[in-house]
Amino acid sequence: MNARDRRNATHDPSARSWVASANGHRDFPLQNLPFASFRRRGRGEAFRGGVAIGEEILDLAALARSIPFDGDAAPALRAAGQPTLNGLMALGPAHWSALRAALFEALREGSARQATLIDCLVPQDGAEFALPAAIGDYTDFYASIHHATAVGRLFRPTNPLTPNYRWLPIGYHGRASSVQVSGTAFRRPLGQRLPPGRETPEFGPSARLDFELEVGIFVGTGNAPGEAIPIGTAEQHVFGLCLLNDWSARDVQAFEYQPLGPFLAKNFATTISPWIVTLEALAPFRTPWARPPTDPPPLAYLDDPAMRAGGGFDLALEVWLETAAMRARALPAARLARTNFRHSYWTVAQMLAHHTVGGCDLRPGDLLGSGTQSGPGIGEAGSLLELTAGGREPLGLPSGETRRFLEDGDRVILHGRCERAGAASIGFGTCAAEVLPARTPDPEA
Ligand code: CA
């Protein structure tokens, strides 16, 4: 299967919507149709599923009451109107695709349903968002070889990559309770760190707080315990992708991580974008997957012809920073890095296949992080750890400030965007959150 085969009528770049703001919209034209859980701000309403169209949200609960749709789209629409999207995610790709096709037809120019749907639109600037799913489990991978090499070099200059790196997608089980939707501020974490040259740790707020630019992967249909998801059908278990910032306390991490891996350094906050872009919407932006001929080929359970043909995603990713001083002076946010998910060493399909090959069951709404995505070039690093060479080379900002790591009041903003000739460009919206001062530590601690 090549990349073009996955396209259908919903990818037609010439299709226009009767929602005027959708036509040429930077993120949310008719060809995108990403899902979120939202409500109108300040009214105490229940959250429900919605689809972005231009500057509006199509309220799927209201739509389900007005137009029930037909066939597979009918149960999909009912599930999509619920407070979380887990029910929709559990239905599987035939239902997701039927719902997308029905929404596309209802929203396109000339639709007979325009008069009804107008009453189901809510302006995005009057909405607030919840997590799109009840996330049962969160797993964080380490799929960018450029990131793994750059970080490994800081700790092991002569041997940056661990011997397992090229054989399996490294991951660990993260913390689902502290995954938060974009816009949720969080406190700087506290923890133990070992100052250089000292033998006893000190306790306090992290002094090396970092962001991690990642892609989030929402699991749709799961698998039974003891059953693996084969790589050839792995993508049928993926509902869609979002932006993910996996905040990290580098000083806490350095002291705690051996022998069992990350703990407090990673479990205080993870921020995701409200919008989930479906894999079907990403069909025009597929890229072949390959590795250098000097690298070992993947084992059979991690290899697949369709994945080699189009298992990557041409998804441009950006990190922007807005400091408290920049806000006070009304200065725009500054871009810190720009890279692309196509550089990922391991694919989405490989991450799912490896996660389940030992018998682990995934469930609808589970979240996987891709790991920090960095590219091969300067300015393509998805963390401050890389951009400042471990804090040794501070970044200069247009405000005249510098940053080695994040300071209180800093707001980090992620963007994702897909552009390709012959396709309508689509985007992921915004994933942003602000760092608040640490809780005052208990003097007995
Ligand atoms: Ca991470």
C-alpha cells in the first residue's frame, strides 16, 4: 500500500465548507475534522465531543439529537457526543471512517443539512476543553534516535546510544493521573537532586525543569490480555495523534533514574492538546519508513511492507516560549525549535506492536508518547537539555532574557502542522501550559 492509496473523498483539497472560516484555515479546514471534548465556558454545561471546523466547534451531542446519521456513522455519532471519546475510540476504524465521511458531507458547501448544523456550532474562543478521553494508562517511548543520541552524549560521550536502541522501541510506563489538557498550569515539582561533587542530596524545587516535544498517540480498539497486536494491523488500533509536552525535571531525573527509570522527574505533569487528529485525516502526509543500511533491520514482529511504504508522518513540530516578562511587555512568543515527526526512528505501528508483543493489553483511550522528537540539525531539538547542551549554553530570547531551563511564569506552546503539495494543509491547534512556582516545601521534609 502506498501513501496515496489511503486517500478518499474526504481528502479532496478543492472541497470547501459552508463554515466560511474553515476555508483556508491554518489548522482546521474541512479535510481535518479533529475530535475534542469541550463545553461552552462559564455555563456549567456537561463536556461532550466536538469536531473543529474553522473557528467553530461542531457540537456532536447536539448533532446526534438533530440528525442521527445512518449506518456505522449512527453509533459513532452517539458515542462521539459523550463526555469522553473512549466509546468512539472502542468502535474501530470502520465506524471512525463512516463518521468522518458523514461529517464531511454535512459540512461541505451545498450540504442540505446546513440549516440544522448551524445551530450545533459553538465558537472555539468561547469554549473550554477537557481531556478527550479517560486515559487508563500512559506509556512514554523514546523513539527519536537524534534525541537519544544527543542526550546519551551528555552522559556517555563515547557511547551515547545504549545497545538496545536500534533493536526495540524503548519505553516505560508513565503516569496517567497527571496528564492534563492544554491550558492547565502546573506547579514546578519538588524532589531530590545531587549537586555536583556532593554525596548527599538536597531537597527542593527542581532547578532544571524542561519541556519535551512529543507526539501523543491515542489507542482506539484494544487487544485482549495475552494477545499481541500484529504490526500489519497495528494502525487499525490507533484513533489518532495529538501534541504532547512531557515536562521533565532533569536534576531530579539524574539522581533517581537508576536502576528502575524515571519517577518523580516525570510524574508531575504531562500536557496534551485538546484536539486529536485522526490517522485518516493524516493520510495525505504519510512518508516511507526506512533506516540507514548500516543499521540492523527490525525483527520480524517490528517489520511490515505497508509500514515501510507509508508508516511515517510528515508532521512539522514547533516549540515556542513566552516568558512572564514577554507577556508583561506584550512581546510575541519566541520559537525555540522546529523539527518533524518524520525523523522518528520508530514508527507508531512499531510502538504498538512492541508494547503488546509480550501480552500487554491496550485499552481504548490509552495514551502513548512518542518520546522527545528531535531532528538531525541545529535548532531541531525537542528539549532545552539539547538546545542548551545540558544547561551549559543558555539560549538568548528576543526579550533580552536567557534560558538554560524553564523559569516560573514560562509558558511553553507546541504546534503541529502538515503541509504537502496537492493536499489541504491541516494543523493540530495548540498545546500550551504555564509553569507556576513550586509549592512551599514542608520544613520537616
Ligand atoms: Ca518523554
